[in-house]
Amino acid sequence: MSTFAVNDEAEKKQPSKLASLAARLVAKNEQDNLNEVEQVGKTNYRDDDRDSGDDESDDDGFGAYDSIDNEEDEEEEGEGDLGDAQMNMIERLVAARGSADAGTAAKITDLLNSMGIKWGGAERVKRTDVFGEDNVPSIENLAEGLKSGKYKRIVVLTGAGVSVAAGIPDFRTPGTGLYDNLEKYNLPHPTAVFDIDFYKKNPSPFVMLASEIWPGRHLPTLTHAFLKVLDDKGLLLRNYTQNIDGLEVIAGVKEESVIECHGHFRTARCTSCKSPMSIDFVSKSIIEDGVPPICSKCGGIGKPDIVFFGEDLPNVFHNNINRDCRQADLLIVIGTSLAVQPVASIPEFVSDSVPRVLLNREHVGGWDRSDYNYRDVFVSGNCDDSVEKLCGMLEWSDELKAAYESVEGRVGEGKPAASAEEVD
């Protein structure tokens, strides 16, 4: 999969040293990370070095950090305070850590606190600005904000978990996930079934799998109905779905509100010459004949326009993700392991003042669980159960039920999701 796109021209010309340093620190082991953060507490970031393109600084991003060595600087920063850019670097460091390193992230926040460094967004984000004075991050307080009209531009990131109730297995659940049930395909590793280079050499495993998961056999779930409710109320800025089942649009979510990050089964093309191929021909080859579709122009192997490992995400993703993250005032993440980049980084690109809500069976990603958490909410459980709970708090239960029941019998009638031109 491609790396996260940067659409701002300034960032294209001069990559952020903050991001570079954070990446370096994340790559180190736990103790090294703690040592680096402790050192950061004694240094000051020079914004003019970042913007000037000074060739004397190190390429790895460390060259822009100088010791605080005069009283004027100390008075300017204040005891225990950090500059905006420096605090942003530390926030990026902690936010970038995966779920496997959640313990280390907590240790880093504790270390910062013990050093007297203000945490939770420094001067740029006050804890009370997110959920209000004396309010803690919780699903109840989030519901109150929604009911009061505080959130009007909601970005929802969905994964395979939202379609499990429709009878479509997710990828990584032990025992029942798709990757745990691919032994019959004799793969070198489970993800090879979606590897573009492997597919070109041995298309049979994907052909067999695709015949089983091809859209048209499943109905949208309550979680898909929840997306429709948000969309109907004008609250859904965008749904970024990692799924390829098309159930969001079948549920009635407007085409322009959905971005299918990993593609879909509605169109197809040759993997060699990239010529479009008839989806009817491709589906017949895969589902009825059980053979890979062959391109009539070059003899290459065709496939549906779903994104394999080793392929770029659709342009519609890159054309909209940065703008949507800047505009969002609430992020809801549902049913995903946050294991596949670049989509897994979406939670880190919304503003520090934006609440982030995770509805999932287990804790994933960089959701803050420390005592200094001011914006992250985690609701454990199945997606549909969590959605029902939230809609009950919002007094949307009747609307959720109506949206769910309205799609019965409509499988296959959904319109295509947005093209890059439509959403841009």
C-alpha cells in the first residue's frame, strides 16, 4: 500500500523534521525512546531551521534541536513549559506508537508529567475545550455533545468488523478471521492472497477466495444503518471504509459521502496493461468458471479494482483525506484493527482538539488510556451493540431501526461510490 499522501505544497517541498524525528524515535526500543524524550525536555526546537531548508541540519531531523543555554530562553518558555513546535513533536511521538507499544506511550506521558512538562496539547489545546469544564472523555459526554449540536462534521473510519454481522468474516480475529482460514490455499503467508506480485504469479488462491466474498450475497448491518442516519442528518463529512463489500452505499449512504479506501468489485482492469475490463466478464470468469480473467488486449491477468498490497490507494482517497481531517470536528472509528497503512494513520491526522471515539471489540491504535487523556473514548463490544447503545443515548433508536429496515431486499441496488472527480 502507498504511504500517506501530503497534499500541501509546503510540506511536499520540505518534509517536517518533527515527523522525521518521531519516526526515528518510534523505531527505537523502549528505553531509547524514554531517553530521547528526556533529552527533548532539555532542548528547544528552532522553527526557523525547519522552514529555511538549512542544509547544515542533519537529514534525520535531530539537527534542529539545540540546548536551552541562556536565561532569556528559559524565561520565555517558562519553567516546565515547552514551545508549540516542540510539544507538537512530543505529541506526534506518543500518538505514533502502535497498540503493541501502548505501555511505552503511557510511560512517556508519565515521564513528561514528572518533568513538569505540560501535557494534553500544551497551550494549543485546553483539556476543557474538548468535552467541557469538569467533563471527562466518555460515551455519555460525547452523546451530550452530539445532542447539543456541537459536532457537525463527523469523519467515520470503518473496518471489517462492521460487516461481520452481515456474515462477512473479518481478517484478523483468531479462529474465525479470513487470514486464519486460508490454509486450503497453500499460501506462503496469509496476506499473500492480496499481494499483487503473488497474484500475477499464482492467481488461483485469490480467484477461489473472490468467488466466496464477491458482493451481492449480504445485507447491510445496523452499523451501516448508523452511517445512513448520520448522513441523513447532514452530520457525516465522510466515511472512509476499508471494506470492499459496498454495503455502505447499499445501506443508503450518499455516494459522495463514502470513500472506499481499498477499492471495490464494481469495475475491473488488467494488471499488466491497465486496460479496463468488463466486470461481467471478470465476475463470470471468477465466480462461474473459477479461472482468472484474461485481458483480450495483452493476455495479462485481470482483477477487480480492489487495492492489493503493493498498489496505490485510489486517487479519491489522496484528493480528500488531508482536507477532511482538517475540517473534522469528531472522529469515530468502528470495527478495525488499525493495522494497515496509510488508513491506520487517519486518527493521528485530525486536530488535537477533535474527540476520537473507538467502537471496537479490543483496544487498538494510539488511543490514550493514561490519566492525561482529554479526548479519547473507547467503547468495548461488537459494532452493532455499541451503535445501538450510542443511538439510544441520542434518542435515535427509531431512526436507526427505520434505516436498517429500509434496506431489506435491496442487495445489489446500491449506486457506485464517488469517483475522484465527484468528491474533489
